Amino acid sequence: MQPSTPQHSAPELTKLTYLEAVVQAQLEEMERDDRVILMGEDLNVYGGGKLFERFDRNRIWNTPISEGSFTGLGIGAAITGLRPIVDLGIASFVYLAADQIINQASKLHYMTGGQVHVPIVFRSTMYYGASIAAQHSDRPYPMFLNVPGLKILSPTTPADAKGLIKAAVRDDNPVIIFEDMRLWGMKAAVPADANYLVPIGKADIRVPGNDVTVVAIAGAMRAALEAAKALSAEGLSVEVIDPRTLKPLDIETIMNSVARTGRLVLVENAHRIANLSSEIAATLAEEAFGSLKKPIVRLTAPDVHVPFSPVLEKILFPEAAQIVAAVKRLV
Amino acid sequence: MTLTMQLRLEAYRRMLRIRRFEEEGTRLFREGTIPGAYHSSIGQEATIVGACLTLRDDDFMTGTHRSHGHPIGKGAELDGLMAELMGRQTGICKGRGGSMHLADNRVGIIGESAIVGGGIPLATGVGLSIRVRRTDQVCLCFFGDGAVNQGTFHESLNMASLWKLPVIYLCENNGYAVVTPLEGSHGQPSIAKRADAYGMPGVALDGQDVGAVFEATSEAVIRARSGEGPTLIEAKTYRFDEHNVGLLIPGAPYRAPEEIDEYRTRRDPVMLLRKALFDDGVRASELESIEAEVDAAVRGAVRFAEGSPLPDPAGVYEDLFTRS
């Protein structure tokens, strides 16, 4: 699957926020393909409001508060000819749907020996840093990394949000997308092409550099870019990599970068134990140990729940200053 | 709609196919040819076949961990099913599913879920898909009495009723969730009564009577096809063997030997149907010819499975993802 951006003329671009790009991607896919339906809670009012006005009730299913089962309805519909987008809203609610996502969606193609196909997209948004406490503030993607048969995406730019969501809808396998509320307001150029796709499984080098490699995941990208800018002013060249697809992970791009820099800082807002940084660090220790000139640094949320009070929550997630300090320790 | 004589003979053929398949399977499991755990449908044949006979070839179905009877009831070939139980490459699921997952998509089965209650949302989603695609198909959803206590049952039946989806919820109530009797786990022991709470019809019937199952399911199918929505059917049935064959139950027996004996000798659905057919004038030679045909098919399936290759370990990653 290749981006269909014309090679010889500049693509037409529009400025969109991350959230607008998410809506546009779904709208375009629903217009392109009648089999694409949307399911989720309060879709008549929130998020997809624009979509609700455009399509009839057969395309947008405003569900009861039954995440554990409407997710399964989407899977049954996917197996019998539709391509549902299941909107689970806040990422903490994905736990309610996890049985159907893991035990049915991820396994059925394999367990039936390829007899059934499950072309479905699960969407959710990671809310945190908003004083809504632990039951609304999860970043649960690491738990799904341990599930075979799922593709996991987390775009960090409006263009990638559009291109990856569209690629997910066109994929014949179950794909789970963790969007990040911290990025919703970010505005940037997005290709207007209704067939603009970002390939699943390909990382993006957001900032090229030579001294230290920084891999930042989801909302942690904001702090990483801020840190890269500050360090650049001090004459340090940081390469910032955005995996975009968390699984299957483009480890090649990360290893190629570390082969040049010899130094690696991993930044993410998930909890520290067995997260994506753990997996990247372990893989590099196994396969690229010789490239490393310094120990790998992981900057993550600690192993404690997200507290309500803003003064307590603020200290949980890595900020630019910590990334700057980590990079300086390595050079 | 009542069973015609032609359909009663077909019911006998399919019920016997399940019975003989399970008898051979049990033997092969006990001798070690079939690995894992064996979940026999013996005793529940009338419920399965009575419901399946109401469906068209293009209708859908979901089932449970007790999965061998469902595809046979819907008309599947036996070879791939037996090969699957033996973990062969020619198995219906290429040796990736086994006893709890004999799903044959060629007869419309989209999955046999060994997560109790896990198939109920899938079947409901099939109903939603039928609605979106504007066909007059239906989905028959099998589950057991244990599954009724899962949240998926409540959530799914609510949505099916809300949106009038073409789904038939068929509870194979065999009285026991593994070893826990129904009265030990259901605050409301009438499963059919629960339908009231969701605004759909609920029917309780004798699941050992293939005609009764056929009639009630036919009505539910007509209702579903005409856009009037789902029905809950509680078929009271019985499994003759343990939850899985050879399961060791410590302590006192959870079922009275008299109860098992009563079902085996007086409420055996295959025996009941054979006797009724004979009493209604079907010649013994006609029944014997069905029996010979079924025996040959089951023997053929065992030969096919035993002669099939085991999967190549190099292929273990195949079908993890669809190649699109």
C-alpha cells in the first residue's frame, strides 16, 4: 500500500487539526465504500457529529453503553461483509471491549484456518493530563502489544491521522488505533487527496539528526519535538523518530538511526513496566548491542495510577526538560 | 410449521451423523488419537438438528465450545471435521481450532466460541450486517445455560431487540454449566422468561423432541426474516457424557445416576425419533439404509483424517493475518 501522492506536482494541502483529520478520514472512507459503518456511543452528538448528519441510520449505529458487546457486534458484522469502525471513545473503556478484541477479533482468522476475515477498526482516544482521574486516563496500548493478530497504530500528526485511519479501514485485518487527546488541537497541512494513505508498519523520521536518537510515542511527541528544538539551539543534533505503527513495529528505522548515533532515548506516556520502550530496548540489546555507545534511557510514566489533583498528575508524564537532560547525559 | 415426513427422515439422518461421529470421536479420544479435550454433543442432537433444519443454506450460525454437532447439523461434510479433531492439515481449521472450534464457514458458521457467551455478540453483529446489507438472511445463535449469565447475553439481546435484528437466540439448556446445576447459578431459573426483560418473545420447549424444536425455531425464523426481530428459545436438553469426555470430578457425583439413566434409556433423542418414525410406518429397511449410509460416512471421515498429513511446523504463522 503506497501513498498515492503525485510525484511530480505538489499535492494539494489543507490545514486541519488532528481531530478534523480523524473525522475527514472516516467521512471519506464511508463515502468511498458502502460497507464502512460506524458504531459507538453518543455519535449523534460528539466527535463524529458531522458524519451523523451525512449518512443514514444504517451507516451510523448509536449504541447503548455496552462496550463489551457492541464491539462484538462490529466483529460479527465484519465477518459477514461489512468494514466497521468501532469507536470506543475513551481509551480506558477499551478494557471493557478487550475480551471481544482479543478472544474474537484477533484470533478468529487464525483459529478458523483462514476461513473468516475480520476487517475491522477499533478507535479510542487516550485522555490524560486533564484531571479526570485513573478510570478515564489510561494509555493501554502496551497491553495489546502482547496480542498476536492485531495491528496497533498511534498517529501523532493530522496527516498521519488521516492516512493511517484510511489505511486501517482498507486493511483486511483487525486494527486498533490509539489516538491522543494531547494532539487534538494540533493544526498542520494534510493532503486533500481522498486516497491519501500512510502505510501501516512504517516509522517516520520527524527530525533528522546525528548525535542522539529519540523515539517518541503518541502524545510524547510534543515534548520530544520541543526538546529537539531546544537542543538544536545549543548545537546538539537530535534525530526524532515517530513509530506511528506500534505493531508491527518498524524496528529497522530505529536500528539504522542508532547505528549512526549510538545513543537512544525512548519517551512515552504509558506506564514503565513492559511498555513499547521495553520492547524496543530489549530488541536493540539483542540485535544492535554493538551500536550502543551509552546505555539506553527510558522516560515514561511511573508505575502508579493517574491521580486526579493537577499538581499530582503533572509530575507523571515526561516533559521536554527531562528529555533535554537525558540527551545531555548521553553526549 | 411442522416437520414433513421427508424432513423427519433428514432429521434422523443428521442426528445420527452427530451421534455416530461423536461415538467414533470419543473412542479415538480415549485411545489417544485425538489430543486435547473432547466435548461431545451426544444427547443434544434433537435441539441442534431441529433448529438447523429451519435454516437456508445462506443463513448464518454461531456456536459454542460443544462445537461438533453444530456444523453437522447445518449440513457440513464430516471429513474436515474429523481431521480437525486429530489436528491434521486437512482439518476444517487446518489444525488451529480443534474440539472447541469446529467452525465450517462453507455452511455459514462464522465461529464456535469457547469463551462462554463470546459468540452471542458476534451473532448479533451478523444480524446487524444483514440489516445493513438489506438481505432476508437470519443468524441462529447457539449458546448454553451457563452463557445466559454472561454480560454479553444481556447487552446483545438488548441491542437485538432495540434494532429488531434477525437473530434467533437458541439456548441449549443441558442443565449444567460444567458441574454447576442451573438452580445453583440462576436467580431466575426460567431462561425463556428472561426474554420479557428485553421485549422479545421467549419460548421454553422439550429439546429432546426434534419436532418441537423445529416448530418453535421456524416461527422465530419467519419473525426474523419479516423484520419483526429476535426470539429467545430455551430448549431443555441433556448431555450424556461429562462436560468433556473423561473429566475427573472429585468428591460426590454432581448428577444422580438415576437422572443420567433416565435420559439414556427413555429420553434419548435419536432413539425417540427412530421409534416415532417406525410407529408412523417408516419401514425398518429404510431406517437401516440411513444408518448404513451414516456409518459409512463416519468411517470414511476417520479414514480420511488418519490418512491426512500433520501440519508443517514451518507454517505456524500462516493465517495470523490475511494477505490483502
